[in-house]
Amino acid sequence: MNRSLLPPALPDVEADQPTECELRVLRVITEGKTAKEIAAGLRIGVNTVRNE
């Protein structure tokens, strides 16, 4: 079948939702803490904080 006749794929709705880790980082960011403080408090790496 010609692919141009197929409807476009629907976006993955779940991909647009923040992960639990992202939500935890965001909550702590609002407290004004540094990436290093957030990483220590959540027991995750500083790079993870920066990526989230």
C-alpha cells in the first residue's frame, strides 16, 4: 500500500508526560537549591539533575 495514503501516526501521549524523577527534580528546583544540593537530596547524579 502506498504510504502517502495512510494517515499520519498519532503522537505518543505518554512521551509528553514528565517522569516521576523529572517531577521530583522540578519540585526541589522551586525551593531554589543548586543542582549539587538537589542531586545529594534525591540521591541521583548532578548530570541527571541537569538533564531532567
